[in-house]
Amino acid sequence: MVAINSKKNLHFGENPPEINLNSNLKRWFSRNIGLWKSNRTYFLDEIQKTYHLIMNLHIKDLESKSAWESHYKFTWYPEKKYNFFDENPQYKERGEMSAFLKGHQLMRENFYLSNDEGISNIKQVDEHEMIFESSYKDWYIVEHTRLVDSDNYRFRVIYSWNKNKLKIVENHHEIRIIK
């Protein structure tokens, strides 16, 4: 028996109530739900070239069978046709990724540069910024995502190393289009 207060006691049977341990992460992710216009700059090491493009990023909250897991779907597509994707076929011009929170990790169905599933460890900087660290194949990726101005803007910077060499640096300035 666990005492809740002096007037009530709560008895646990075989299925104790689930306690929301990752409410800060769930709250932060819920602040990102919506359609974003993503103004991106890519600095690519191999070809010493910088690209500027505009992508649309749609983040949806999906229903989950478990209160312990918050499920999300990320969909991206370009605002217009860009030569970037012809010149760099390893990048996906459009796509979709499902993921869910498990503790302080984001369990990904796939990554942007790979169809491999994997895990991103999450570090909370403050109530507005998260850092995602991911490793898969020969890639190590660090992504900082910060919400700004009452969640109407996001700033993301992504560093991607391949075989311990920095290959890609991305800056994304994002404006919320639809909440």
C-alpha cells in the first residue's frame, strides 16, 4: 500500500498505473507539432560547395497504445525542384520517418541518410532546446534544435561526421506555417 495523502490510500494490483516519466520531452515535442517552412543551408565537405534550399517539414503526433511512448511522424518535401538532390543523391528529396520517445531516447524507424532504424539520445539544454546524438553505420550526428518566439520559429544546426571526419554542416531556420 502506498499513501497518497492522509485521506486516501492507493492499492496496486498486477497492473500499477503508469507514471509519465518523460513529460518534459513530451511537452517539448508537442510544441513542435505542425507544418514548418525550413530554410536550409548545407555546407558539404567533399565538394566544397554550399547549397540553399527551402523544404517543408510536417510533424504529426500519432496515437500510441502505450502512455509510456509518444509516437510522431516526420514528413519532408521540397518547396520546388532543386539541383541539390540530383547532385547529391544520398539525400532524400522527400520522405517520411516514424519515431517514438522511450525514456530520454528517440527510437527512429529510419534516419535521413539511411533506411536503418536506430536511436537518438536526447539531452535537454533548457525548456526550449534539445540536443539529439545519433550513430549509425559510419555516421555520428549531433543536432541542436531550439524553439524561439513562443514556438513560432525553430533553429536547427546539424553536424554529421562520417568515419570521424566532419562531412556535413546544416543550418535550418524554420517558420511555423500551421500549428
